[in-house]
Amino acid sequence: MQSGVLLLEDGRRFGGQAFGAVGTRVGEVVFNTAMTGYQEVLTDPSYCEQIVVMTTAHVGNYGVNGEDVESRRLWLSGFVARSFSRVTSNHRASGSLGDYLAAAGVPSLDGIDTRSLVRHIRDRGAMRAVISTEGLSDAELRARIDAWPGMAGRALAGEVSCTAPYRFADGAGGPRIAVLDGGCKSNLLRLFASQGCEVHVWPANTPAAEFAAACDAVFLSNGPGDPAALPGMFGEVRTLLGKKPLLGVCLGHQLLGLALGADTFKLRFGHRGGNHPVRDHETGRVEITSQNHGFCVDPAGVARAGGRVTHTNLNDGTLEGFVHDDLRVIAVQFHPEAAPGPHDSQHLLVDRFLRLAR
């Protein structure tokens, strides 16, 4: 069986068995704590240029299918697990995980002590890395790492966005939702459509004047990269404040924070997985959430702008949600649409936001 290697920028080296595509890719190495839903992870645009390590031990046993995709392609740079299943056993499967990764050109590794790898990332923070299954020397791999710019300052939303506007759902007399696509997951669109909304999707760099007049509310989607590197996007969002109800999820949450004048900063290792506890200050409940982000909004800036914190991460105390009642803004850092993950927070989309839109 062919071997491969994961080399981190601090010099730590992990050898393993090659899986998926033959190749060499550079990215930011991060870990995801979800136990299922790997196909949704693979097709989430927010993982663009990241090497994802799954903390669950066995990945791939139920194969892949055409229903669990969250975007038009796989975006990540590499995929790592303790053990990838070479056998597919599920009535929904239309193919194997290995063939899926190979067809998408994603090099992957298993046979690695992922507990040691994840503990290392937890201690040192997310960092640049290279994954290779084609036998390059460590010197060649080191050169690839040194040449990659990293995530800070990267405006990746435009690279993963749709290239032209399209209508996702016609609706049935429901609210007209304009979706600004910075890397939108399909389940967000499906949830709006299931509530009878008319859903139009627009590329990330679309001027607000092109869609504002024809919608009842604006949704700012999730997406990859550094939100502070998108002044054009949050500048356009600023022009909509107080004119339309606005909902932001993940990257959209960060863009709304920036539009209000708050700062964003990079987390040491980010929040990725399907088991992150968040307190909802509106209800007093603790909800288990799906998350995938490496940047965060400074709550002090939100408060200066007249906003109000609604959600807090119980692991590290960071901001997970805010509202601005006068400007009709709702923003959450986590993913209420799940896919993968729990559905504890779906009511934020189908209740609180759509109540404003209607």
C-alpha cells in the first residue's frame, strides 16, 4: 500500500497510508469533531484550502451519495482519519469514499495517530501544513509550506461563490429572500424553501443595489477565509443596515459585525464539529451546535454599535450571536441548518428570522 505524509509548518511529521487521490496539496490543518456527516464536511465551501482531520476513529463505512452534498464540489485540500473504510455498506450509497476523493483530486491519509495530531494542533494552534501521497522529499514539502500564504488576509469567499445569480425556489407567496453567497451550504437554501420562501442567490461581489429592491430580507451565508479581507462585501452590507432585515450565519455573522464597526480576530484553533455547546441568552437554553469557523467577532464593537449579545460559546466564552433590534439584524456564528450536526438551533432560521422577513 502506498505511503504518504502530513508535514506541519512547525516541523512535526506524521506518516500514514495513502487514500483518495495521488498528489500534494497545501492548506491549514484543522480538526473536526463530528462523528458522522463526512460528505457534508467534504462539500462545505468553508473548508476551502484546509486539511481536515476527523477525530472520530472510523470514516467512510457508509460511502457517498448524491443527496448529502452541500455544494457543487469538494473544496478542502486534504482529508485525514485514523482509519478510512475500504468497504461501503449502506443502502443509500452510490459509491465509495476513496473513489469520491480520488475523482475530486483530494489526497488523503489514514493510519495516523490522530489523537496525537489533534492534541498537537490543540496545543500549538491551527497551522500551515502539506499533505502528500506522491513521495516528495521533506525539503520539497517544506518549500510548498513556505510558499503558501495562510488564511489571514485571504478573501476566499469570491472564489467559492456562484458565478451568476440564480433562483433556487419560487416560493408560494412567502418572503422573498436574497442570499449573498460567500460559500453557501445547500441546506440553508433548502430550509428557506421548505418554509415557502422565494429564494434568489447572488454572487458574493454583487452590489446591494442589484438585489435589495426585489427582496423582503437578505441572508448572508457562511464561507471561508478572513472576513476582514472582504471590505467590498461588508461595505455593501453596511448600506443595507436599517433598510432590510438581515441574517448572517458564520461568515455572514462576521460581515455583519464588521458592517457595524466591530473587529474580527483569528481564533487559535477554531471551532469545527457538531457538538459545540452554546447558551441562548434569549431563552436560557443550552443548544448543541454545528460549527466551522476560524475567525470571531469582538463583542465590544457590537455593543458600541448598539447591538446585543444573544449567544455565547460555553467552551471558550467567545461571541456566538448578536442582534441589533433597531436595525433588524440577527447574526449567529454557528450553523443552525446543521448538515452535519444537531438541529437544536434551526428555529433561528424558521422562526426568528422569517418572522422579521414576513
